[in-house]
Amino acid sequence: MVALSKFRIDSAAVASGSWVMVDGYRGLRIKSRGFTDEFVDARTRRLAIACKENRCQLDELPNAARRQVNAGLTADFLILDVDGLFHDDDEKQPVTVDEFKAMLADPDWNYLQRAVWDAAGQVSKDAEGQSADAVGN
């Protein structure tokens, strides 16, 4: 048998976000929300608009158009802050959260976009554990 609590997440934690260490990049932390209903609803709307503009179905949407949609979504709904990312090897010029968000639409910074998706996924996953811990107390 399975307890009902195994299916519960802490949706408030997903919405408020948390700091996540990004695997593979020592010292890089992203403060991100998880995948909220607002995020999913906006993704649906924005992808529909992109498909209309590109006169195509979702499975035919060009990757460049999808990247633009995703960059806007992550900037508007997921990323809250960034820490430990620098413009220079001497680590004297930190990248601001606004600079970070601006880079996401550029295909040259594809790995930053992936880091954001990973961070948001981790926030959502951690919310599962937080709910289980709360139920256990």
C-alpha cells in the first residue's frame, strides 16, 4: 500500500523558489522557482502564439522560435537570482541577474538555459521531499 502523502508536494515552496547549486559548475547557484501553474499556462499561450506566427504546428516549431519562447518563460517565471557567475576568470565582475536573463535567448549560451531548467526541476523535486518531511512531523 502507498500512503497518500507520497503524492503531495509543497506547492508554496515551488512558487517561492529556492537556491540551487548547479551540477558541473562549482560555485554557480541559481535562485529559481519550480514549474508553477502560471509557468505552464504561460508556456502553453506563448507556444501557441509562436506557432501562429510561424504558421506551423507545435511539433514543427523551429528551434530558434522555441528558444525565444523558453528564454522569455525562464526570465519571467523561473529565475529569481544568480550567484557565483562571473564575466572574467579573476571573478571580479559578477554577472547580474538581468544580464543572465538577457543571455538566455542567445544560442551561444545554451548551457545557461539548460542550467535554469535543471534548477527549476530541482526546486520542484525538492518540494516533494519538503512535503513528505512536513507530513512526517
